[in-house]
Amino acid sequence: MTTFDDDLKSVADGGFRSLFLLGNPGSGKSQLLITLEHLAMQQGFVSAYFSQDVPGRLAFNRPDQIYRRIMETMRLPGNPKGNVDVLQDVLDEWTNRSLPRLRHTNRSMAIMYQLSEAGLLPGSVEQIHRRTSLALVGYIVATERQDEDARMQFLSALKGPGLTNSRLIEIAKDIELRIPRYVGYTPSQYDADYYFSQLRTLIFIFKSLGYKGMAVLFDEVTAIIDLGSRSREKAYKVLDSLLVDSYRFRGLYTVFAYMPPFMTQLRADRGIMGHEHLERWRHLVDDRMIELSPLSRADQEELLRRLSYLHGVAYDWPATEVVGPRAGSLARAYQESGLPTREFVRMAIDSLDLLYETHR
């Protein structure tokens, strides 16, 4: 995966990259995304991987749920199974580094500038949403004062919609944190600017702790076509903002997996999203797309050999030797059936199970 490795290097240097995976159902897109996620973590990236789900209201028309799912599925290098709360672990490490660098003050913006000087926040703290600033500073101060309830409340605001601004302000006053008169607004469920700008700030924090950046892998993007026309329009706008890096991410890699019907719907929706978007997306997709083709017969034979090896290890029998002479005919039969890769794997395992029972 030379393209993937090159992209990760560019992102680690502070860049932004997107990659598109196109394939028919069962061609192996999801498995490839899982593999790419592990490769990213091996190279020091924080990762997040999840699928779009329209019935669960998890699609690009709902940036609040997209952001929340990113937070819920985050994984850290060296801990591929993930912790109960990865964001809390990261913020605890960030807080431990922040506290010794703070000069005594209870003014939230003064703390923000001190953290910026220490390289623990971006240099332009004025561009961080005031609500995000309040949640970050509140988390530090609540930790210092050992107020666990307040700490968890501020954490909830960094995980997603969380509390209203008025409630956050009350909690800040309870821990004697002085804040600006204006703390922005309580974000709506469609406020992509707020959620992705907050993600941008968190990615800076990840990098300040030594992580290379973040890789977010979006599966089943084709689910957008199941939305109503107005919801699709909202989804297209959010997706477009990610594709053209409207939020000036530094250190983010996004991977989108979809099926051909997505492009068919996209062309039909030209009037909804505008001709200029369609042309821009075509250019991006053409330049940054990997198309997953059906396995050749040689690929299928090699996959059979590998599956045989694993089956033999699992059940302690010479599966590779038994299947070896049959690999060509099995691969030919499966190829002629036109089955997708996932069905090919299932049928191969069924055949191995039958051969195992016969061998016993």
C-alpha cells in the first residue's frame, strides 16, 4: 500500500489527505479498512473506524452523530482493542503535562494562552470555539481541584453535544473559573463547523502528546443514498467540507469506502448539490481512488492456501496438504459462480470443514 504509506507520512508532517475505496458488495472494502486502521496505528496514529447507518441516524447529514461516533471508536497506538474511554485517557495525559506549565490564574483565556505558549494548544487560540476552550480549561481546573463530577461534565462537552452552554457556565463558576462574557452557543445537531473545528483542536492535542495524527475511516458511505432529498443535500455539504478540508485540519487522514450506486445517485442529485461540486468531487475521486477488483483465479488459489493453513493450525490437521491438489478446481468453481469475495471465503471455510470431517 504505497499510496497509504505516502499519505500517512504526509499527514504526520502536518498535512491532510483523503482516500476513496470503491468496490461492489462483498469485495473486501470493510476488511481493507480494518487493515488500514491497524497500519495507521502501527505508525503512531490515533484511529477511528465506523460505518454509516441511516436507521441509527448516523450519516453525514448529522455531524453531531458523526463526531460522537469518532470519539466513541477512537483507538490509540499500542492499544488496538481500545480503552473504555480513550478521550479521557488522552486528556488526562494532556492535563498532566499542562498543569506544571500554568502560572497561577483562574482566568480561562489566560490559561489558554499559557497552554499555547507551551505548545499544548494551537498558536491561534482565538480560532478555537469558546465552548471548546471552556471545556478544555474546565477539565484541567476540575482535575486540579479534584472535582470529579465537574471533570466528567466538561468531558461530556468534548465527546459530543453534551450539556447546554448555560450549564457549562454554571459548572465553571462552581469551580471558580473566570470565563469571558461570551461563550458562544450550544451547538445544534447540524453544526458541522463546531464539531469538526473541535476535532481539529483535539488532533492538535494528540500531536502535542507525540501521536503522529489521526486516521478516520468511514465505511458504508453509500448509505447517503437512503436519505431523503433534503437530508442528502445536508450530507453532501458536510462531506464536501471534509473533502476540500474546509476546517484546515493538520494531521488528519480520512478514508471513505463506498459502492457504485453512490456515484449514480450523486449524478442524479446534480441539481441538489450543484454542478461545481460534482466536478470537484470527480477530480478528487479520480486522483485519490483505489478500486477493489474481483479476485483473479490466482488470487483465489492463494487465499485458499492461506485459509487452509489457518484451518490446519486451528484444528491440528494437514489442511494445506489435503487442499493443495484441489485448490485450482475449487477456485475455478467459485470464480465461475461469480460470488463476491466474502461468499467465496464462507464457501471455502465450509469446504474445509467438510474435508476436515472426512480426514478425521
